[in-house]
Amino acid sequence: MSNDTVHGHHHDSSHGQRHESGHARHHGSDLDWDAIGPLLEKNAELSTGQYTEAARWIAGLPGAPEVRRVLDIGSGPGVVACLLAEVFPEAEVVAVDGTPALLERTRDRAKRLGLGDRVTTLHAELPDELDRAGEADLIWAGNALHHMGDQRSALAGFAGLLRPGGTLALVEGGLQPRHLPRDIGFGRPGLEERLDVIQAETFEQMRADLPGTKRETENWAALFTAVGLAPQGTRSFLLDLPAPLTEAARDHVIDNFTRRHESLGERLDAEDNAVLDRLTDPEDPAGLNRRTDTFLLLARTFHLGRKA
Ligand SMILES: C[S@@+](CC[C@H](N)C(=O)[O-])C[C@H]1O[C@@H](n2cnc3c(N)ncnc32)[C@H](O)[C@@H]1O
């Protein structure tokens, strides 16, 4: 499973209702990417340090050709696409995604950062329209591959677009985020572990519902080899924001708990739901808005492969 924290049986996060309100469902899944956009954006912004470190690792790989064209596959709100344009100053970066609202966020962000001439967007349904993205020296797929039913065939598609010597950076796996001590002083200790179990189940359901879904042993290095890429190593990068959190980080944690309460609450027992009610209540002295022990700790894992 991956730590993008957005899986589940989702409701429109602003109204707590299902999608009749006009948000489109995308890509054959039950996820409402438009509504998740702000959460994805904050999540990526808080991880800018990790992503920059990972991108510099790629830039420093011995023997890699100069990076002139980058594809950010499943680019979401474009935080990473802009960061890649900064780390690879000679490159044009194409943010490829199936959600128009997120591509719009990407264009706005690129313009704001003065990167509008080098960061462009491509609306594409993946993996079917992958070829429209064209070839690249670096393909970055951050928490995106697991949204494609046939991961092996999607990886083969990525490999097919890489120029000789080009790199695939796959962000999958890592460690689920932790935000609170095991015992928060009320309710049954171990809430986050229980949320993880339910999230793993909804992740599996999300995968089972994808078009053309195929079970695959997620041995990424072996799959790289199978599609003609030489594995270049795996590294995990830690996001470690200890308590007390900044306001921005705390607000993100509150958004994350609110979302998980809405999307996973029906699978939790009454006691855990009552705890989540208190945690997400801005006025509750033991809620996330007031408590001083909230932190953010997670790991993202990068798997690199090179085209011969
Ligand atoms: C979990 S988000 C990851 C966003 C970004 N890469 C990051 O790491 O912050 C997954 C992204 O993949 C896109 N996506 C999911 N399935 C897709 C598909 N079949 N075709 C195109 N885009 C897809 C969604 O719109 C969303 O922006």
C-alpha cells in the first residue's frame, strides 16, 4: 500500500455527501480527485524537502544523460512538477494527469513560480493515453502507478517512453503517516493502527475496482527488469515534523483526520468514531486544533530504474 492517504469509500469532503453534487468521478475509481486536490497539494508542499532530496539523488546518478524532458505521471496539483523544473533547470516538465482541476492548479502554480514556460500540462487517461506524453529522460510516477489496473503493463508503457539512459522514478510504498501518541488520553489506544488496517482494506478494494485490474507481486525491482529497466536502487525519505507543529502542518493533519473520519468512519466502531469527533472538533481542548502532542512522521520510498 502507499501512503497517499486518499483511499477509501469516498464522500465529497466538503459536504460529507456522495458525489451527486457535481464532482465527477474519474479514471473508473470512486475517488473524487477534484475534492482531494487541496489535501494533495498541502501533502506535497510539506514533503518538498523529501522530494527535492530524491530529485537531487536522481540528478547525481553517475552516467545518466542530461535531463531535457521530464514526465510527471499522475502529477496531481503540480507541486512536484514545479520542483522538478527547479532541480533540472535545462528541462521541460510535462505534468500528465486525468483530472482537469488539478492540471489547472499546476498551471497556476507554475505561473506563480515563474516556471510557466517550462512546466506544461497534458490531460490524459492513463494508461490508455500514455503514448501522447511523448518521450522523456526522466519519468516520475508519484503514488500514481497503483491507480492503474495493470501495473506491469503500465510500467512497460513508461519504459517505452524513456530515451536511452533515461530514469524511471517510482514512488510507491513507504510507511503510513503517524500523527499522535499511541494513547491520547481518551478512547481506546491504538487508533492510528486501526485506521491503517481499514485503509489497507479500502486500498485493496480500490485496486479490485480498477478497470483491467491484475494482481501483481509488487517487487518493483523484478518488474523493472521484466520491462527492460535496470534497477538503480531504492531509498526512503523521511518526513519528520515533531510536535509542536506549525499551523500549516497542524491544519493539514486536521484535514487528513477529517477526511479519514468521513471516508472510513462507517467501518470504525462507535468508540473510535466518538474519538474522531473530538479530535476534529476545533473547540475541544483535547482536539487536534488545541493539543500540543500532534506530529507528522512518514516515509516515502523511491525505486529507480534505467533504460539501457
Ligand atoms: C495520489 S495522487 C498523486 C499526486 C502526485 N503525484 C503526488 O505525489 O502528490 C494520484 C494522481 O493520479 C491521477 N490519476 C489517478 N488515476 C489516473 C488515471 N487512470 N489516469 C490519469 N490520471 C490518474 C489523479 O488525478 C491524481 O492526481
